[in-house]
Amino acid sequence: MTLYQRFTANVTLRRIVVLLSVMVVLYLSRSMMTTILLTFIFTYLAIRFVRLIQHFFHIPTALLSLLLYAAIIFGIYLALTKYIPIVIHQSVTMYDSVVDFYDQQPEQSNQIIAYVHDYLEKMNLMDQVKNGATVILSYLQDFGKLAVAFAMSFILSFFYMVETKKMRIFSRRFLHSEFSWYFQDLYYFAQKFVNTFGVVLEAQFFIAVVNTVLTILGLTLIGLHQIPSLAIMVFLLSLIPVAGVIISCIPLSFVAYSEGGLNSLIYVLLLIIVIHLLEAYILNPKFMSSKTELPIFYTFVILLVSERLFGVWGLIVGIPIATFFLDILKVKPIKDDLPLKKDDPA
């Protein structure tokens, strides 16, 4: 038996080499990481939506995909022409109201607020907020790059969905090619990746939607304004596991006190506590199905490391990637709740 034959017969070593090769390719293409991740997310969510609809109605995948992406384009058009200007105006108003509140010295009769004000002054918090706004503006300068990545990912996802049958037939040829062992191991990791990364990301997406709806309902009952801009902020922060709810507490507290005083602040804090308990004891067990039952210490360590490695994307994809490697290492195997069928568009 030759060295090459012994290597191909050693499944564990072979898969390690395949996984390392994929990591090297991803590292070399790191400038396209936004496009790669967005393409995967768009395609995965589209596949799940198509499967859900086809469970009730027997509609061809290509036709259903055309209707889905046409509806998305129409929604983007409405958002750009009607809702985005409103959200931008309300966001600027919200930021100005928070800055004005902080710049005004609180009444000395309220010792708690005075103490908080003095403490925040020592931290130079508003200088940090204003510096953060400058950073956000610098990110907005790269909006063109993000828009191109979004458009390219959307197009790639669309072509994948409308040609799922051709994609499936053509892709299977690699499993019987000259280097079939490589593509078989690649297929093994792809299944694991979809089963862990995709499912966990989908679950976090639904948790973020539920958190946002409940938070906005509560803020509306409390009587706060700028609801659309607050909804976007809460949704984006809810995509960050565990830490997102805690991070959102800070700006929501400022907005609540600046608009409604101490009573509104207390109501908002109680609302956040209730939603956090709901997420921890109901939403996570329901949506995650024991997929990411990581200790909180490990969760925060993973978020810190992934943010350093992948930037802002790391806060969103860090936990799914960690879950993928835990599954590969058989530390915490993940069971597929929705196994793929032969004729599935995946």
C-alpha cells in the first residue's frame, strides 16, 4: 500500500487535512467574508422558507423562489423610499435627546441621578459615545462596499435557489471524481456546518424577532417615542447571544429617562429583566433545542475571541462557529432536527 493510499484510508487524518485546507482558503478570501456569510445566510433562510411553504402547498421551487425574491426586492424598495428616511430622522432625534439630557445637570434633590451623572462624567461616557458616533460615520463611508456585498450575496442566493435541481445534479459529480475522497469529506463538513451553524443562526434570528416584538410592545405601552429606530437597534443587538439584551439596556435606559423620567427608566429595566428571563428559560430551550447550552463564561469568552478575530461579524457568528467545532470534535454532538431529503433544495 502506497503512502497516498494509506493517507486516503485514514479517515481522521484525511478530514483534518480537508478542514485545514478549507480554513486556509477562507483566510485567503477573508476580504470577501461578508459576501460569503451573507450568501450563506440568505440561501439558508430561503431554503427553510421554501421547505416550509412546500410542506403545505406543492409549488415548484423555482417559482416559489421567484415569488420570494420578488417580494424581498419590493420590500427593499418600500424601505428605501418610505421608511428609511423616517428611521434616520428618528435616530438623529433620539441621539440628540440623549445628548441634551446628559448635558443638563440633573436636579440635586434626586441624589441617585446626581450620583449616576457624576459617575458617568468621571468615565467620560459622552466623549466615548461621541467618539462611537464618529466611528459609525466612518463605517457609513464604506456603505458602498457593504451594499455591493449585499447585492452580490442576494444575486448568488437567487441563482442558487432557481437552479437547485441543476446544482444538485452537477455537485454530485464531484463525489465520484478523481479526488472523490476530498469532496466526500468536504460534503461531510458541509452537512455538519449546515446542521450546526445554520440551525443555530436560524434559532438566534427567531429569538431576535420575538425579543424585538416584545420589547417594542413594552416600550410602546411605556410611552416612548422613536419606536422604529429603537426596533432596529434592539433587533440587531438581539442577534448577539446573551450579551445583546444586556448591551441594549444602556441606550434604552438613557432614552427612557430622557423622555419619561425615573418612572420610565424603572419600567424599562423591569421590561428588560422580564424579556431576558423569557429568553433564558423559554425562548432558548424552545428554539435552540439544546444546541448551544454553553455556560455563560464560555459564551462571553467565545464572543470576545470571535469579535477580535472576525470583527462585528464575530459577535453574530461566533457561537454558531464554536458549536460547529464542538460537533466536529464530538464534545457536544448536534442532532439534526430536520434531516435533508433526497429532493431537498439544499
